[in-house]
Amino acid sequence: MSDQIKIVALGGLDESGKDCYVVEINNDIFVLEAGSSVPNKTIPGVDFMLPNFDYLIANKERIAGYFMTHGHDENMGCLQYVYKDAPAPVYCTNATRIIMESEAKRLGLKPNFNYRIINLKDNIFQVAGREVRVFQTVHNAAYSYGLAIYTDRGYIVYTGDFMIDFTTEDEGYYFDLDTIEELSHENTLLLMSVSKAANKSGYCAPKHMVYDRLYRKFKDGHKRIFIACFWQNFYRINEICKLAKDTHKKIYFYNDYTKSVMEELMQADKSICLTRNDILDNQDILRVRGEDVVILILGRGEKLYKEFQKLVYRTNDDKRIVLGENDIFINVALPTPPLEVLATRSMDALYRVNCEVVWIKSKELTSMHARQDDLKFFISRLRPHYYLPVRGNYVNLVANAILALDMNSGLSHNNIFILDNGMQLVFDDKPRPHVVTNDENGINISPVLVDGMGISKIADKVIEERQKLGVDGVVIVAATVSRASRSIVSGPDCQMRGFVYSKEAEPILKAINQIFTEEVKLALMSDTINFDPAMTNIKDRCKKFFRRENGRDPLVIPIIIPVNN
């Protein structure tokens, strides 16, 4: 009997981030990525969103390994949370290991992963008695890779994040054409290909590079250079370091965060060739001519853009660093859609200090994700029997599928699959693979929401209350009651925040106090004094009252303090 195969995404489909793809072959589970994502403003107070890993915990004895293809949060950010409940060997490069451990340390976590360090040159090994091949790819994280898992039906190939680029000489960004060529002579059952930029034409290269674009600014400019970049764009950071070295400038790490990240990257990515002489010490920042200095600012998400505003309004931690007219500020951090408004506002603020502003935007600079011609390379070389677009919003998954369909490579509506998280693609004894819906398999895919920098998981109810606070405000009404005399001895006192203007508040206050008093008195008159029903009734009656009066739905918090006198 042929291998029985099930493939399901716990995250990563019709969304950006929290990638997690589960490949089941007979009794073994191969987990490709375990990532996190950053929530948008509709989910207040949440630091990370994770794929739901209940399925992995329930099947932890069958997990053969986790495969972390590179060191980005969207690929590895979940592993430190799921691992303690579902441990298994972690297959990654040494560069990814360094990044994973550093990120866990920043979050106050101490995961004890069972690493299986991959040597990308010795790229064929056994996992659970099954052959796995890895091939290095070019991405903005050093030493990224894709992989192929052998089955008797053919290889299951997962590209990982990649772009086609044969020009780089740095070993961390090498495209392993030889292994892909070897795989092209094998039978590929299924190709799982990333879709994040599948709606964009052409190749990603060469518009992913900033070196040539910025060289004249570094070489001919007679000003101090500030340059900002997201911490996870290792390729771009590498270019910035080369620009500084080639133009004989020293790099100054803007803050402790930037310094710690750079220390880790210089361990992980050997192509970042900074020496001690290339780095400006903290005490020397005012002793070197401004035109000889590059101030590197690294950050994560919105925190990076907020740092721009601190520089403008001089609220940054290091008061010696003042942005002014003798400076150039260069931003090479391409904002994701949730960050575009903040990015624009922050960049606009920079003009207030009359410095020279250079903002390289997405039309000029591409993120290092496979575009249409990059994707065609894998399809044309491997000629898979089946095709599964992964990693991307629904519009990108569809664009990837249409691209494959239009190539006339044997792929059609019958062997290209677009799935949602939780849906299983099954290869069993039936003549053709089939899809099991999430309603049928019951796999929990509701995201895990984590706050407190990942210390605790929070429930949907908490998010709902935070949203009400942000939109409709809060109403708190409290009183002290005597059980002995069965009466209200103090209050009620009602406080409202973010709800109505003060001049409109008096009639509403009277109505709320009346509702509260009536329900508390009813509770005090009962044989067994129980305030729980009263609390529920107060919330329900107030909710109806508010909707009738002004259509608002504030968070209502009744407080009853009983005393025995």
C-alpha cells in the first residue's frame, strides 16, 4: 500500500505570518515552520498571534521534527511556546539557531530545543527513516532553505521563502541550483510554493538591493548618515555594513537593541564582515566627524517608526544624538499594510528638523519574496503532479494558482489546490487526492493571542472587552451594602470614561444609578442574598438602555461591596 499522506496548514493561509504546515506521512508528522504574526489595531493589547497548536499537542508522539527554514518570526516565533507541550527535534541551520535563542532570551523564555543542525552542503539526511533533502535559497534571512521529503508517491517539496538570484558571492545568500536540478530528475508529487508576492510580475531581483542606490549618498555626502532598517532584514543590514566599509565610515549602533541584534547577526551571518575598527564605541560618538559616521537604527514593527518620532521631538534615550540639518536620514524599512499610516506619519515628522530625508519606497525597492517569474522557475524545473500555494493572503494564493494554471505544464483545475487553514489535502487509496474540510476534521485553528510579551495567553472575551473600551468607553457603578440591615449604606457612585460628554452625562447617571439601586435592593430582599444575578441584570439593563438612548455599547462594570454591619 502506498504512503498515506495528509497535509494541513495550522496557519499561513489567507493571512500574513504565523506559518505552520503539517505534513503527515503514515504515522509520522513533519512540521514545516512554526511562526507568529503581529496583530493589527483591531486587536488591542496583543503582542503576538500564534497558530493554534492543539493538534500538535494531541499528536505529539508522532512528531518526527520541526523544520525552521530561516530566522524570521513568521517562521519560528511560535516554536518556543509549543515546544514544551510537544517536543521533537528541531532541524535548522546554525544561523537560525542563534536567532531563535536570542529572540527567546528577549522574551524572557528559556526553551531547551533538541537541535539537529543542518549543514546545507551535506544536504541529504534521514528523519524517521525517511529521506529529506534540503536546498539553500536566497532570502533576506541568511542561510534560508527549502526541503523535499521522500514518499513512495514522489517527493513533497516545500520552497520556503526564496527569490532567484545567482549574483551574490556571500555564502549566506547562495541559491543551490545543483540540488534543485537533481530533484528535477526525480518524481515530484506535490510542490508547496510561497505566494506572498505572487501577484507581482517579473523577478524580484535586482530591485531588492540598496547598495548601488545608496552608494553616492555614502560616498559623496558630507553629512552624518542615519539609516533605519527592520532587524530581520539581514540581507539589507549586510548591504548597509558593506556601504559603510567601502566608503570608510564607522558604524554606530543607535541603542542597546540595535547593538544586541548586531552582535547576534555577526555570529549568525558570516558575510557581515564588520571588525572592531569598523564600529564606533559609545564614548566616541562626539569625537568623530559627522560625515564619517553611519548611525544604524534597527527595530521591530511599529517600534522602529516610533523611534523616528523620538528623534524629531528629542525624547530619544541618548540625548547626545540630535537630528538636524547636517544629517541625512535614510529609511529602507518597507512598511507592511498595518504599519503604513504610522510609517507615513513618522517620515513626515522628520522634515520638521530640516534634515535631508531619503525614503526608498516599495515601488523602488522590492521585498525579497518570490514574484511570478521566480515561482515559474520551480514549477518548470520540478513539473509537480500537484500544486499547493501556501503563505499569503487569499488574493496571493489565487494569483499563484492562476500563474501555475497558465504555464501549460500539466497543472490544471484538477490538480491545483487552494485551501484554508485547517483543511486537509489527503492522498490515500482513492484514485485522486481529496480535501477534508475543517468542519469534518474538527482541527482547532482559532489563533492563540499572546500578551505581556508572550507571558500569558488571553481569551477572546478579554479582546472583546478591550475593543469596547477603545470604541465605546467604560461605565463603572459601585456601592457598599449592609447584609445585616439589607440596605445600601454608601453610593451608588457612577464613573464614565470615553462614553459621553459631561454636559450629557447627568440624565444618564440618574438612569444608571436607578437601575443599579433597583437590582441591588431586589437582591437584598431575597432569602439568600446573592449578588451574582443582580450583577448580570445590571449589565443587561444598562446595555439595553445605552443602545436605546445613543446606540453605544460601553463596557459596564458593576461593583457591590458587602459589609456585615
